[in-house]
Amino acid sequence: MVSDILTAISNDKSLLLFNTIALSSCNTDILITNLGLTKKQYYSRMSALTNAGLISRRNGKYFLTSFGKVVYEAQLLIGKAKQNFWKLRAIDSVESSARGLSIEERSRIIETLIAENDLKEILLGRNQTNPVEKNINQQLTALHKLQALKP
């Protein structure tokens, strides 16, 4: 379950441990020493990360599983969103207060405020894989352009 995965990385030390493993394959002694964990804390957290399918051990070193790599990238994205929290709130505020904000105006605001491409993709809906939604968005964009041309 998703809640099990989030629980496994919800503690600051667990997340630090997970990120340390993601950035470099380390052995047990280095991880315990560098992160200031007791052996019990270390093994408890490693067990949770392993049981969640996020990490595995090979030749005495821990590595992210393929699933763990996806979760790692997702939590990096969450971190980027958190860093841009006030900009995202500003976008929401403009959208809720502006009447008839066009897709182009919304896109311009997002392009101006947000530097990270992956966040822009999400906010602009460019990462949509649903062809029906994509087609509808294209039609709406074309309609807004036609409306803008009317005298």
C-alpha cells in the first residue's frame, strides 16, 4: 500500500537513510556512523525500507530497487514543490480571483513563476498521457484563440 511506503520514509532519519543509499552505495558501518543512529534504529529503519520494497542488499551494500528509484524521484519532486510552495499558492490565488483566466494567461504565469521543468509539466498538464484529455485541451486552446480574435 502507498501508506506503507510513505510510512517507511516518513521519519527524518529514515528519509535521510533512504536518500543516502540513493546517492551512494554504503555499507552498514558507514551508514550507522555517519547518520548518528543506534544499531536498533538503523536496523529497524532498514527493515522498513526493505519491507516496503525500496532497498535491497547485495554484497554487504544497500542499493535502491527499481521501485525505490521511482519513489526517490517522486520525493525529490515533492521537495521541489515544497521549495516553490509560495509560488504555487500565488498561482492558486490568481486562478481563484481572476475571472476568465485564459489558458495562455495561466501558462504565462506558470512559466514566469516556476523554474523547474517537471513542476511546469505537471501544472500545465503537458505530462498527460490520456489522448482524450490532450485532445480536449488542444480544442480548448484553439477555442480561446478564436475568441481572442473576435472584435
